[in-house]
Amino acid sequence: MTANQSSGSSPWSSTPKAAPPGASPGVPAAGGKQRGWLGGGAAEGNVQTFRSPTALVIWIVWLLFAVANWIDLAVQGRDHTSVVAAALLLLVTGIAYVTAQRPRIIADDAGVTVRNPVRDHRIGWASVTKVDLADLLRVYCDWDPGAAGGKKHRKVISSWAVHYSRRRQLAAEVRSRRGPSSRRSSFGLPSGRGLGYGDMVPGPAPASSASTAEADAEMIVRLLSERATAAQAETVWATGTVDIARGSEPAAPAPAAAVTGWLEPLKSTWSPSAIAAVLIPALILLIVCLV
């Protein structure tokens, strides 16, 4: 599992160091830091991991709670009910793992990986047509299967890692539009209104147009969209379909390995570890209850 780097700009992301000058958006920079990504191997260049900090806190708190209860059951439990309780804790821990610990979005130079509770989706940047927000972050994919005469495939992938509430955003915007007139100064006087002598009491700065979580979600959409757009532009140049502005010769092609990564079609796979994390505790609980 790739460890997240801390980022001061957003709790969602682990933002890598800036690429050296002259590095193209889609091609890894020389001497770039290597970090593993889902599916094995190492990706060189810029890797960003986005996940919910709230889900991570929930996972850690639950894990500590479950361990404390297992220790208590091991010391004091002597009956069948204690065994059932321990098995039930194990099952809930498996569910918490797949719903809180696993979901994340991993973006590297070649493409984006959307890791959901039990499914993993991987696609190259050139096949990402749009990224937007509903209740969850959505990645729109459009790719060519490669077969002669085959129709393009389209799919929308929703990510469990990034949640978005339009209601909270609208409420924050309403509070922001109301401005300082509805607030009071530290002396109890309405800020932004005259005191009878033409003086104004400075009020606090207006709130952001969206809550922190929604602002972070919009930032993630912007970052993913920028990387997809840059890679698609690089792909057009690499395939030689755009002429240089000052001549008719086609642009110099990018490395074949980079183009292959950008054009990677959607690959969706089940996660054996996530399925086992739920099924095995469920079977243990069933056996314990039947014994």
C-alpha cells in the first residue's frame, strides 16, 4: 500500500514535489521519485493519492476499539457469547476496512486508478473524457477496444473516496452572500452597520463559498481534469496528427511507452483481499453461531 505524503494545501491529497522544468505533463521527468501504484510495479514521476481523511479517522478509531474489545474478551470471556462477540467484531472490522480504508484515487503519469470497496478501475489519461461531482466524484471513460469496426466503449466510474454534498455547498454560499450584516462584532454590535456617527465596525472575513470538504472535492476534480487534458494533448502530438505551427512536418512522436500508458483501456478487477476481508469473517461468524 502506498503511503500518503502530507500536504498542507488539502487533507485529501498527497501532492508530489513539482516536476523539474521542461518535463512534459504526460512523460515522467528524469530522475523522478519512484512510488508503487495499484497493480504492482513502480511508477516514476508525479503520483497523487486522494482519499477521505474522515474515513481514515473512522477506520483508525474503529480498529482501536475492536482491538481493545478483543483483549477484554480474551481476558474475561469464557462462554459462547464471548466467541460470538469476537467473531462479530471481526466481521465489522472487515466491513470497515473495505468501506473506509480501501477507497482512494491514485493518479500517476500514465493514468488514474479508482479503488472502491471491492472493485479497482484503471484507465489511461487519454481515455478520460470528463471528471465531475454528483454525490460522489465521477470519472467518464471513452476508449477504443481496438477491434476493427468496433464501437467505442463508454463508462462512468463513481469513486467512494471523494464525497460531495451540494446541500452543504449551497448552505455555505448562502451564508457567504449574507455577508457581515448578520454577524456581530466582539462588542456585541452588528458588524457592517453604522453606529450613528458614520463609523463601521469591521466584521470577520466572509466565509468561503463552499465548505472545506466540498472545496477539496472541487480541487481534486480540477487536478484530475488538468492531468487528463495535458495527457490527451501530448497523445495528439505523439501520434503525429497535429502539424507544427511553422511548418507542415508532423510533431516528433513521444516515447512509445508513454503513449501506450496514456491509451490504456479501462480495466476493472475484483479485489481478492477486499472480498476475503468480508467473506472469511462472515463464514467464521456463521460457524461460531451454528456450533
